[in-house]
Amino acid sequence: MADGQLPAGWTLEEIREVSGDQESVALDTDRIVTWVSRPGEDEQLHPEIILRFHGLCLVKAISDEDWYMGSLNDDGSVDCWSAYGDLYEALRGL
């Protein structure tokens, strides 16, 4: 479930320091990720990077500069409900 890619210019230690979660990991992107913006208007995201922080995830979609925050579901999928303009801001939003 782990063994995913890290964001360019970031180490796992830096991500853990900024987020405050010493158990955060990068996940593989072979999973369903959904942007749940409004009822009936869900959009599937194509993840480039997924970072897990206990039950929460930050997702960087391919060809998108935003970072999406969401919940990691029991089946490994991710439902995102919030977006941030940069990784630092998203990490602090956890």
C-alpha cells in the first residue's frame, strides 16, 4: 500500500515535520480517487502523488497544481472534499 512517489523537492522527513504526523507515508496511485465537489457532480481524479496521514490523504492529480484533501476509505479509495493551492498550505491544513 505504501511505496508511492514523493513531491519534487520534498523529503518524507520534511512532510512529517510540517504536517506533525510522524507516520505519514506516500501511497501507490493505483486506486480510485474522487473529487466530491457537489452531490451528483463527483469527478474522478487521476493521481500523480498520494500522501497518507492516518485516515486522511493529500492527492496531487496529474496536470493539476492543486492538492486535494480527503479520506482514505476501507477499500483503499480516496474521497476528496477540499483543495489547496500548494503542498505547504495543505500540510498545515491537516
